[in-house]
Amino acid sequence: MDVSPAIPGIVSATPLGGSVAAGLVMPAVITAPFTMVLALAVWGFFGATAVWYTVLVLAGMLVVLGLVLSVFLVVHEFGSVHWVALRPREAPEFLLVKRIFGETRVPMGEVRRVTVLHRVKMGKPNGVDVVFHTATGEINCPRVDDTANLAEWLRDVLVGVEVERTRTVDRLHPTRDQWWPYARVAAEWGVPVEAVGALIDHLGVRSHFLIPRVGAMHGVNQGVNLYDPDDVREITDQLAQPSAERRVAALMLQRLTSLAENAAEDKSSEVLGEVMPDAELARRYRAALALTSLEEPDAYVAHAQYSLCQAVRGEPLPPEGAEVPSDFATVLAETLATAPVLRTTRLG
């Protein structure tokens, strides 16, 4: 896409020559094992002369198949979008869609919404797919480099157009021995290493206990806990968003309410304060946790819940010791039902 200087610009599609070469080579690569087995079988049953005829016939078939596939790829390449530009850039009136030959202008009035799909693989950005949904169909842009503020930039320039930002994890062949240990997760989130174990449980990050093969062969069961880098990176992305405080407060509110209703105590819940940006809110939360196991409800627990509700809604914290509103039970229920919680989603 052609966007502001802070965002990567035009990204070309696969060169035409590359498509032709791929079409010619692909059939031979795919059928190579079958060809070798067939040649050996023919040699064993009919002799070396028959092998040459068989190879010539197969080679001819592969050439024809390669040419057909190349033509298909070339036709597809001619019809595919090579790049999309917003014209004019800061106050777009139309989309300029370019292909190998020719270009199309799509008025902005025909654009219904835009999808910005961030792809992640093994905890690292893997590019962004942008799709313009118009009145006549979809315009898929070539993948661009990962840019965190692309969706926000589009919202600013495409006034009145819905811009949806989503995220998906490409889980092709992840190997669990490449997952991340405690220290890597702690560095990623900026928390103490000793807090990682409890945070992992509360945030729904997938874990794996790895025993090295050498140790397993000798009956040694000493291993290490490893964590899914995709899940870890997703939490990192959420913590970097403006809504991070609301998400953490929502998770704290869930834990505090659950423990208070069951008159229970959970020391591991205290670690949620490590990722809360507001130190005062974290202090109130921890103080209330120490009172959740009391048989008679303590007024400070309700005060902490009220404080968390205010944070979830993006409103100022109530003064220390402020009374809880009379309709707080309804507000609490509504907040718990609609709050954006800090947690993995595992899209894709």
C-alpha cells in the first residue's frame, strides 16, 4: 500500500519470470520420487531399454504439465493486484488498483470496510494483509511488512469507513523445543522471572515441559518449562495497546470477584499487579486480595472492585475510602460481562 512515510510503501507481487519458472519446475519436483520408483520397477521387469522409453514419456508429460501450469500462473499473475494506492493520500477520493497491465479507480464511496490482518509466526511479525471490501467485491493487497499503526492510520484518512484490525497466528510447523523459557518471557513482558509461572496460568499461555532426549534416554526426568511464543507475543501486543490498563483491570476484577464470592484466597493472583501500569490500582487490588477469605465480606473488597470497574470503563479512580454507589451490583455485573480481558485468543 502507498501510505504515510511512517508505514512501508508499495510492495510488488511475485515477478512474472518467477511464476513461469515455478510452473515449469514444480511438476518435476513433486513427481521426482514417483519417477525414480517407477524407473527402478521398469528396469527390474523389462530391462534398461524400457527404462529410457519410460523416462522419455514421463519427461514429455511433465513438460506439457509444466507448460499448462505456467500458463495458469501467468494468467493469474496478470489478473492479480500488484499494489494499491490511496489518491490523494491524506484525503483519499478513490483507490488506485494497479495490475501488470492497466489500473482501476474505485471511488471511496464504494468502500464499505477495510480489514487489516496482522500475521504472526513463532512469536515474530510475519507481514500484514489488507483487504478493501467494496460494493462489488474484495480487493486483496499484496502483503506488506508488519506495521503496528497501519490500522490507526487508515482510520484517520478513511473518514466514515470501518477499519477492522485482527491478528492471526500462522502455526505451520512449530516445534516445541523452540518455545521460550522463563527468562525470555520475563524479558518480553518486563516482569520478574519468579512472576512468570503464575502469570502464564492466569493469562492462558500454552506451556510444555521439555525433557532433553539425552536425559530421557538415561532416565533423567529433569526438564524445563517452555511457553508458546505466539501466545506470549500476543500478550505483549495487548500490553502495548492504549487499552492495556483496562484489560489488566478487567482480569483483576474477574479474579477478585471470584475469590470474594467464594470466600477464598489465591496468592498467585497477586502477580497480576506486575503488569498493571497504575501502581495505586495494583496496591488496592493486592490489599483487597488479602481480605477475600474472610467469612464476612469486608468493605474494602467492594471498594477495590469499584476502583477496578472505574479503570475498566476508562474513568478516574475513586478517592481512597470513597463509598460504593448503591447500584454497584448492576454496574459490576455489566462490567464483567463486557470488559476486554487481557488473555490469549489463539486466532488462526
